Amino acid sequence: MPLTKRRRAMLLAAGVMLPLPVLTGCSSDDDGPPPPAAWDIASAPRSGTTGTGTLRWALDAAPTTLNAFQKTADTGTQRIAGAVLPSLYTLDARGRPQRNGDYLTAADVTSSDPKQVVVYKLNPKAVWSDGRPIGAEDFQAQWRALRGTDEAYGTARNAGYDRIAKIEPGDKEHEVKVTFAKPYTDWRSLFTPLYPKSVMDNPAVFSAPAAKGLAVGAGPFMVREVSDGSVTLVRNPRWWGDRARLSRVVFQAVPAEKRAEALIAGRLDLAEVDRATARRIRATAPDKRAAGTKQGSSAPGKAGAPEPSLGSGREAAGAEGGATGDTDKNRSQTRALSRFTLRKALDSAYTQLALNGTKGPLADERVRRAVARAIDRKALAKLVLKPMGLPSEPLGNHLLMAGQPGYKDHSGALGDKDTNAAQSLLADAGWRASDAGRQKALDGKTDDRGRRHSAPTATATDPATDGATDSATGMDPATDSATDSASGSASQSPSGTASASATNSERPSDAAPAAGDAGRSGRLGEAAVVRKKGRPLVLRFVLPDDRTAAPLSTVGERIARMLEKIGVRTEITKVSGESYFRDHIATGDYDLALYSWPASAYPATDGRPIYAKPQPAADGSLVVEQNYTRVGTDQIDQFFDQALSELDGGASRSLVSRADARIWAAAGSIPLYQRPQLIAMRKGLVNAGAFGFATPRYQDIGFRR
């Protein structure tokens, strides 16, 4: 589902653009198979399922609306819409739009001069659940509601719909003709999902709360009931396609911290889980390598490399209980979790380091670039992904994920980690280390105002320094506990969730010194703090303070240590997870921040507001759209504008690539890694799992016979 229905973090830059080096890096083959770990689905023929049953699927929260175009729409809204409404285009495992034959027999650009014209040929069998054929009037109603001319609808975005000039019936029956006022490369993103005119014609119905339900749909399922914390779907009796293999789907709101409990109690069949829960599920599986076989998924696109053994269920239960023998409770929980299997993939979302470019030292592009050059992205990606058996290459693109058509690593436009280069950039911007500063780095751990620096010093409990390992898993228990977080799904707003873990034996070079090394010369590897006109360079690093954000804190603390090496200090400020985005990221109340952002199959459309240059409003304020780093340039805007109007797919992707290279050079946002997607799935459930980019085919999900 396109990101036009999601709120996203966005980036802008006001610095002088430096000349770009020659771009290098790997690129993806547009027609090749999905890359490793793109998805992990338990594929099976429809005929092998029972043809009945109820699937209980966890959501982060109960949806407040069933309209995916409402500002309050979230991942739950989108999941439900995908099952009950027309999706003219779905996405494959590589994030490529695919025409949905259940609704379209064809869709083509029939003219580009003088105007772009797209003709949709609808499946003659496609009808709404009230029996009315899907037709041009539904397209017209959705266009009028979303084009941005009627404030009564108050939609989050009108991208693409604002470029349409008119919609009318086509020359033949079951055809819809859409004429654009301006060319639009991402026309496939439109009308997915498609709502009936009864919803889009009336602003009151358009903005109705989820409790009102959705009276009319046109998918394999329809909404039967909306109650506190759950939405129940049942088969649509008027569905013309392959009959749904499930009788019901119940989307149940279960907070991340309560997922393990719900799985153990048998209240869920499918749920995204945190690393701790994933570890326990894997621990219940037989040790396949003991039998001389490799661990890995047989699903297409899944990484086949074995991952470290997580031990037997018996061992894991003892480890979780903190005792050598199993307690009755541990045995019971192990038996309950053994009913599930773990599916894992790289999510269609990524975690970034955001640098606020509107105020303070980071308003200087040279300082932003210095911070970026101090970050070891490879070490951070390895920290988060390798312990999960996922590919641990850092992400090299702001607009495309690895494996998407057109993906290229443009990080060379900024440069690799280089401490000397970072220090030179700081010196050029007037930030230099003094003799007094060097002595201070050796003698103490407080700043000029007597406050202790927030980055942790080496202690026996530091996850990067603890030499003990879990006998059941062979992994660092201190680090594991730091990563007990839901990996989350691409959501309505940037997520303050990530997962991080590392073993002591694989401690990156930037980690804090081992406990035995502490005290020899302050913190080992720490450079003298840099100063300008006597003022030290201290950046406020804002992170969410809640259980699910613990791994994000681990990554943040690791970054703080990296910055110490170039003489930059950070003050890590923990704020409540509830207010993290609303009161800090969106308002610009931070210097550095970490959050995750969903990727897009339509980067020209969805990247534009994220990286658009802020514009002054009539009242003197700054209009940042969705660019929360407030870093942008005119040239980036121009590349996006050209890409949006370029109907040749290859040419449009080339312009998006050029925009990404400039975004890297502006150093407002530093992509770190694609997030892990960890899914607990009841054994016997098929055609579900870690979907990655792929759109679920809801009618095929079922239980084995």
C-alpha cells in the first residue's frame, strides 16, 4: 500500500551543496529474484488447506478509522483495507507494483500528448458487496475527495489525485478513463485502496470512526464487527475471485509488551514479536544442525545461511527462568511456544539517524557531514541484524530498499566512516580541540557545567563489555536483554523501535572498553572535546524512554561513543515514547534522533515531502511538510519534480537516484539499516509470515489440512 496513506519522517537541508564525487555502489537487477531475506512466507497450495477456521492476527492498537486516507489511519487500517477493499495494484517481494487481476484486466497509458491518459479496464465480475458494479462513479468520488480542494475531507495528503483533470467512463463497458492535467509517473499508486462512492461522496462518512464499521466493500472478506480492541472480518458472499480459505479473520489489538503472554495463552495465531520472544520461540525448535541439516527457510527470497543455534527448548526455559532446572511454569510456557514457528525478513522500513539542521552547530553542513563521517554504519547494521541471522549490510539509499528496482548505494556522496576526515570538517567549521580540552578528556568525565556525560562508561553490565554468554544460546545475555523490543511494523508515524544485539566476541571497535580497561586514560578512544570560542560541541540526542525502545537506546549509546572519537559530546535525553514523535521529532526539539520510516514502492511521490526544502509561510513560520530534519535544497526538489512528471520508468528512477545522492551529501538523514521483521506464526498456518514488501493475498491464507 503506498505511503501516501502514512505519515513519514522527512528531511530538508539549508546548507551549500558541495560537489558530488563519482557515484559508485551496487545496484539491483530489475528482473532478478528477491534478495536474501526479502520475505519469509510458509507457501502452500490452496488445496492443501482446510477451507475454514479463524485467524487471530495481532495489531499494535485498535484502528481509530477504517479509512486509509484519514490522517489517523495506521497499519491496522491498512491491513483491514487490504482484505476488504479493491487494491488495483499490489506489491511483490521486491516492492514492484503488480496489476491485480481480480479487479483489472488491463491498465495502460493510452496517450501522453497533449495529456496523459490512463484507461482502466475493470474485471466485469467486480462488484461491491451490495451488488453494485465497481465503476467510474467510484473513481470520480475518490478523486473529488482526495484532490485537496475540499477542506471538509481534511486528508493527510492528496499526492497524485491533485494532478488529475477529469475522470469519465471509457469508450467501452467496464472502462474508466482518467485524464491528467500534469504527467504523473506514479499513476499506479492511485485508487488503492478504492472506496465505494457511498464513503467518498459524504465527508461525514469519510471521517467516521472505526466503530461505525464499513458497510460496503469488495474484497475476499467484509467487516462483520468492530468492538473494543478488535475488528472481525468474514467471507464476502459476493466475492467473485478465489474463495477465502479462512472463515474469519480477527484483528486483535495486543500491545508489543503483551504479545508473548497472548501467544502463550493461545489468544493469537500471527503476531510481530520482539527479539526476546523470537528467541524463545526459536529455542523450542529441535536443533536441526545436530542432525546435520541446515537451518533456514525454504520460502522464496529467504536467506539460506544458517544462523547461530538458539539451543533446545529445555535449555531456553532454564535460561529464561534463571535456574538450572525447569520449573512447571517454564515447561508450560515452552510447550505453548512450541506451537509457533518464527518467520523473519528485512522489513520494508529502515532506521535512520536524523540531524536537525535548523539550529545550533548542526545548522552548519560541515558539522553534519562530520557527524555522519564519524558513524560506523556497518558496525551498527551488524549489531542489529547479524544476531538474527539476517543480512547485515547497511542501507545505502534513502528512497529505495535493497532489491527494489533502481536501488543503488549512494553513501559515497557523503563518504565512508573516517575519523580524520570528520575532525578536519569540524576544524574547517571552527571546532577544534584545545590543550585544556585534551587534559579534561583524560582527567574527568564531566562537562563544563559539571554534568556527567550521558554516554555510558565501561561497566560490568555494559552490553558491549559483558564477557558472559548464555549457555542456551551462545549469545550475550546482557545484550539480549537490551534488545527485548518489538521490531514493529511500518506504521503511520516514524517508529521509535529498533532491535540491537551483539556478542562480546564480535564487539565493534567503537565499543566501550572492557571493564578491566576502565580507568587507564578516561574512556579509551575518546578524543578531546572540540570547542568554538571556548564553547564545547555538545549535541542533544533525544531517544524514547520505554521498554519497546530499549534497543533504540542501545544503538543511540553506541553512536554517542562513536562521536566521542571526534571530540563531539552528546547529552542523551530520554522522553516518553508517547510524546517522542509528537513533541520532539515533529516540532524539531532535538539535535540528533533515531526513528524508523516506512519505505515506498513509489519513491518519487512519497520521497518528495520527506526531503522537500522548507518554505517560509506568510506568518513567518517555516512550512516543513514532513521533513523533520528540516534539511533540503532546491536541486533536490527539482529532481523530485522532474521524476514525478517523467513517464519513462527508467528515466524517472534515474532522477530519483540523483535526488538520493544529493540527500546523502546534504547530511540531514543517515540511513543505518533495514529493520528486522520477526513474526510468530502458529504451526499449520500457511501463505502468511514475514511479508516484507509483499502484499498479503488474504484469500490464500489458511490452515493445513
